[in-house]
Amino acid sequence: MARWLVKTEPSECSIDDFAAKSGASIPWDGVRNYQARNFLSQMSEGDEVFVYHSSCKHIGIAGVVTVTRSAYPDPSQFDPASPYHDRKSTLEKPRWQAVDMSFVYKLPRLIPLDELKSLPGLGDLALIRKGSRLSVMPVSDEAWQVILQQVG
DNA sequence: GCCAACGTTGGC
DNA sequence: GCCAACGTTGGC
């Protein structure tokens, strides 16, 4: 079982949106960065994922979701009406992948970015590297534990 | 809203 | 294959 972190603007899809659909799966689509896509493709059913809220008032890790369906071609790439449409994608050769995820739990408190930056043992986490824009990234077992310890 | 850092595109 | 220009991300 692997562990990951995904960024999301809470106005798009927050941990509360997952909680509101607890028990149901939500597609994680619209990823349009090759490195992020490659990580999406490596996800397996049952993997655990931190949900990080970005570009908002309270920036930080808000909760945990789990992968309920591993990578499949992201339908939005074929939809001309979607902002994620990619005219270079074909059914035979899709460029982009999506996974499905469902709610596991919300953290008792949000762990702010400042606090994450102050933690030892997260050195290799792309999230806290200056200038990193990667929106899907692996989290080592050690980093996962260090982060969770912050909230007991 | 600003802007630094980044990834992608396209002309050459 | 280089690299300038452009569009986007995301913290502040």
C-alpha cells in the first residue's frame, strides 16, 4: 500500500466535499501535468492519500482519502465542452489518466503549510520544496507518520 | 492582486 | 535541440 498527497483548491473539491459524499467515490480528474499523471498512474486501490488545500485562506493538509479505482483514461480529455479537453487525445491514445477516491477521515485540525515546513524528516517531500508545483506526489511512510503525529 | 517559479509551446 | 515567449500555479 502506497501513500500520496494531492493538491486541490477547496473551492473545487475539498475534504468536506469528500465527507459529504462519504461512501461514494469521486473522480480525481483534470490533472494535466505529466509528472503528476505518472504518479496517478502508479496509484493502486487501497492507497492512502493526503488532501492538501491550496490557493485558499487556510493552506495545508486537511484529511485523508483512499483510492477506490486505479488509473483509467480521464473522460474530460475527450469532452470538447470541458475546460480539461485535450484535442490531441484520442480514445486509442489517451494522454491523461484519472483515479477515483473516497473519504476516509478529516484531520482533527488542518496542518498548515508553515507547520509542515518546520517538521524534520520531510526533506524529500515535493510539497515543501520551494517553487514546486507538482500536484500529485508520493509520500514516504516516514513522512506520513511524521505528519500524522502532529495531530496525535 | 502581485509576482516568482515553473512547465509547455513553437519558431528557428 | 535550443530557448524566448507565454500561460499557469500557488504562496503571500
